[in-house]
Amino acid sequence: MDIATFSGILVFLGFVFAAIFMGGGGLSGFKPFINVEAFLIVMGGTFCAILVNYPLSAVIKVGNVLKQVLTSKGEDTSRLVSTFVSLSQKAKKEGFLALEVDVKAIDNDFLRRGVQLVIDGADHEFIRNMLETELDFIRERHKVGREIFNALGTYAPAFGIIGTVLGMIMMLSSIEDVAQVPKLMAVALAAAFYGLGAGYWLFLPMAGKLKHRSEEELFVKEIIIRGVLLLQSGSTPSVVEANLKAYLEPSKRITVKKETKPAPGAGPEAENGQAAV
């Protein structure tokens, strides 16, 4: 669970509720904001516009994209570097084929495939092309998901204005019935409230979070590509460590040292255990 995302959504919602409660005379103050007609105009129109703009297959995947926004966790880059150092230590002593056992214990699918290519004896350029091609496809998939949420953030305020205009037209067309004026005015203003709120409180911030998630994931995969290529070239553990630590923040570089340092009296078994991180 992403605490920051949930906190941002819930805390602002709490501020809105508190403002309505204090300024509207208690629970009765919420009544004007509960407007089904306005909600249908804004949300229905927004998602219909998304269906017009994007293929159905892309829209269906919005749920998976939303899940990534709310629950995705970043990769521990210092642990990733430690893994490569441990793998290179074992490869230097026992050869690439000895890494077969360690590959099965690796959780990261991209890393597992990269190391498997090294074990299978693929050359430097083949490995680079394979992994960078996959990286390009990942970048494109992320781009589509981000664009959909950006579009939602653009369309929702627009349909809020459409709902406001619609409510004003309905109000002016029945101006002789004074009793209907407050209700129609509420529809008009509630539509603007829903549209602006959904666009600037939910959809656009989620698009921004998706951009951050995408950049974070691509950065991790760039570290993996670099590590796999160093491993394939037979670089020493110290060279692997020095190269990959350049990607890390200074505070995380210390953690790499701690994780890769063998315990006193530890033999090859301890190194193999680290390689399976």
C-alpha cells in the first residue's frame, strides 16, 4: 500500500468534510453536495470520452494501472547491487553455470531473465538488445496508462463545466417555476464541483504518481541491464560494485557494503546464500 497516495486522498477528503460540516450547519450541510444527476453527467461523460479516445483494451486495463498507483512499492536498489556483487563472486569462483540455483531464488522477473541469458552463454550485444527492447515496450505501456489518467484529469473538469451549462439552461428554461430554481442551480454548481474535484484531486495527481512510478521502475531496470552486462563480461566483484554503486544515493552505498561483507569465518556457503537474495 502506498501510504502517501492514500494519505493525500483521505486527508483532503477530511478537509472538505470538515469545511462543509462547519460552514453548512452540521450534517444538513452535506445535502446540496449529494447530487446524482451532476455525478452522472460528469463521471459518465468523462468515461465515455475515454472510450472514444482510447481502444477498449487500453481502458479495461485502467484497473491494473490504478492498482499500481495505490499499491506498488519501489525496488530496494542497494539490495539489487548486493545481489549482483554476490552473483559475480560466485561466477568468478565456480563459473556461470553455478548460478542456475541462484536464478530460481530471484524474485525480480527482469533480473532473472537477464541472468539466465548470461548462464545460457548469450553474447554482450544480444543481451543488451533483448533487455533494452523489453525496456522500450515497458516504457510504452506505462506511457499509455499515464496518458489515460491525464485525459481523465482533462475531461472531468470540462464535463463539470458542461454540467454547469446544462443546469443553467434547464434553470433558465423553467424560470417561471421559482421552486425549481434552487434545485437546478444545485445541479449546475455540483457538476462543476465534481468535475474540478475529480480532475485536480484524483486523476491528474494519479497521472503524476504513475510518471514517478514509471521513472523509478525504468531506473531499476537500467541498473539491472548494467549489472547483467558486467556479469556477462566477467568483471570482478569490486568492479561490479563500483559501477553499480554509482547509481545509488550516498546513504544507500553504505548499505551495499554491509550486505556484501561476508560474516567472519564464512565460507563459500555464505556467499551462495547471499547470491540467492
